[in-house]
Amino acid sequence: MEENDKIIRKKIFENLIIAVAVMLYFIIINFSYLRLEENIILNVTKIASLIVLLFSIVIFEIAYHKDSGKITIYGIEILILSIHSLTIWNAINKINTSFQTYIVFSAYGFAIYYILKSMLIYTNEKRKYLKSLSDIHEIVSNEPIKKEAKKRENKENS
């Protein structure tokens, strides 16, 4: 039980570290908007999006070489963050909102995603652990029993 809890805590901690990094990314974008002019912040968001995109490509390469689905999921999440960063200005113009409001709601959206993901990780790992405690699958076997055909002795021929 203790070992399983450590595994669960490690997975959730990794997930929350990524969530904190994403929140810091949005905080930096928001504060840079307060300090810089709008045309400069437009270029900064494009460059930041490109850097995040390159980072996601590196993560995809690492996942490919390690053949890891978990790392691939992280790469997909970072790719979505990159696409989101690239489309910030188009979305702001479409929905007629302020930059700061959009960034705050984006940060909330990503935070909610990572919280839900952490909850799913916890639930799935607990379910996996509880299933491993049950030995019913060992007791009840679905394998068919094969009976060998035996030759009958014919009493009339003897």
C-alpha cells in the first residue's frame, strides 16, 4: 500500500509541476503585457509560441526514442499550449475581450485540465491497485478444459 501511494504521489506531483510551469508561463505573458507595448507583446507571444513549439517537438522526439506514451501525452499538452499561444490575438479579436481577461481565463482552463487529470490519475491508480488485491481472476479461469478422446473397448469383438 505504501509503495503504491508513492507511485501515485509521484505521478500527481509530475502533473502538478507541469501545471505550475504552465501557470508561470501565463503569468509571465500577463505581466509582460502590462510592461510592454501591444505590438511588442504581439511579437513576444509569437516568439514564445515558437519556443514552446520547439520544446514540444523535442519532447515528441524523446517520447519516440523511449517509446513512452506518457511522455507523448506531455508533448501533446505542450503542443496545445503552443497553438493556444499562437492564436491568442485572433481569439481576442474574435470574441472582443481584453488580453488580460483572455489570459486569465486561459490559465484557469489549463489549471482545471491539470486538476481533472490529477484526479483521473489518482482514481485509475487506486482502481488498478484494488484490482491487484483481488485474486478472483486467478481462482476463476475462463480457459476451457480439454478432454482427451479415449478409445472405447468394443465388447462384441472380444
